[in-house]
Amino acid sequence: MRYIETKTILSKLRTADRWFGIAYNMNLYRGCQHGCIYCDTRSDCYGIGDIAQIAVKRNALELLPAELRARRKKRATIGTGSMNDPYMPVERELRLTRRALGMIADERFPVHVITKSSLAERDADILQEISATYAAVSFTVTCADDTLSVRTEPGAPASSERFRAMAALAAKGIYTGVTMMPLLPLINDTRENVEAIVRRAKDAGASYILPMFGVTLRSGSREHFHAALERGFPGLKARYEACFGNRYECFGPNCPALDDTFRNLCAKLGIATRMEFYRPASAQQQTLF
């Protein structure tokens, strides 16, 4: 682990985010300890290199208060979890995410946390406070079965731990859901897996599930993914190369059927397939007239 300086800690998205409702990204760390075999952060276009080598942005919490104050008139949702997991193991000791959330709560900014870690439960008290403005916690779950999740996401808590933490947060009134992405063709893009995730999410109090029935691969992430397939899923590398080549978006042949299965079951169980985003009080008032 090493420490680096950063010039800014909140980066404005160039275009509107229609998936997660995020306007600003906040990454307190560089790299990730979860080791997911499909991680897009390994892509050469980001220039990060070996993402297993964690860098801590030592001045992040010094910069954050001023950056929040500068954006008070453009208060919008801060997202964390796009390039790494804000609750990866190093966070247990350093507590950068917890302290940043405290600052966000003080400035009454909305937040959306995306994580694969049950450690998010630790910060339920602050997330409850932020919920007075808007707080969402999305747990990424790609495999209902723990034995498969530890093969594709070896450094992350097992799926059952994520569902347990989700249930704990939901029980405290925090808006929670699932990012069911990616579903890897020929590995976990099955009807049984999708139905199991939806049913377990319902049991854990999820309000929504956001799906992606495929995976994106680019230069850098593709080579790592193919190497992981060779080690852990014999024969699949050749099938991926034959089916997808160097394609960015890789969708399995049963994608349309899976989407139908997913949406029908969500409708039956009363789970939304889109999130409710933060809306400023002024916008909410305007809808009354």
C-alpha cells in the first residue's frame, strides 16, 4: 500500500447518469482488493496498471469539505464505488469512507454507495443521517451461490454476507438494492441464478435491482479475464474468443430470455428495476402544482 496526493476528490460526470443517478464521483482509494476477474478498472484506458496495488489518497479528506461547500448551490448525488470498492478490506482500518460520509452528512449532500462488502453495515448510523436528504446503498451481487461468487470475486465477501448486510441496512430504513452486474456469459447467466438473486434480494428488503445481462471487456481487462478463465474455468477462454473476439459488449445468446424472466419475477415480487433518484426539495414542490 502506498500514499498519493490528489488535486481534487469530487469529479463531475460529463453526461447525465441514467443508471445510478450520480452527478459526482468520489474515489478515496486507487486500486481495489476484491480481485474480481471481470473488473473494468484494469482497462488500459484508465492508466491505473496493477489495481491490486492500493494507493490511498492521503489528502482526500482535507480537500472534501471545501469541495462540498463550493457545490452547495449545485447539490447533487455523490457516488462512490465506480472505480474501486469504498469498503474493501483496507477501509476497515483507515475509515476514509466513514469519515467522508460524515462530511457529506454535515453538508446535506445525497449519496449513492455501490459495494460488494458487508462492511457497509458499519456505517448505518451515518447513512441513516444522510437518508434525511437521500442515501442509497447498492450491493453488487452477480452469483446467488457463494461457491461461485468466491471464484469470480475472490477478495470480496461472499454473496450471502452481502445479502445479510443489505437486510440490516434495509431494516434501518436505508434505501437499498442490488446491482446485478455483470452476468458473465456461460458462467452465471442462467435462469436459476437470476431467479435466486431476485428472490434473495426480496428477502433482504431490496427496493430495486439493476441488471446487466453480459459483461464489458476492453484492452487490459480482457487479457486478465481470459487468463482467469484459463485458471478457473477450463475451456471457456476459447469459447469467449470464438463468440466475442475483441468485442466490448459481450452478451450471451439467452440474454433476451433472461431479461424477460428477470422483469416478470421482479414485477411479481414488487421489486423495481430502476432506482428512485435524489430530487431537490424545490423540484419536488414544483410537482405539486
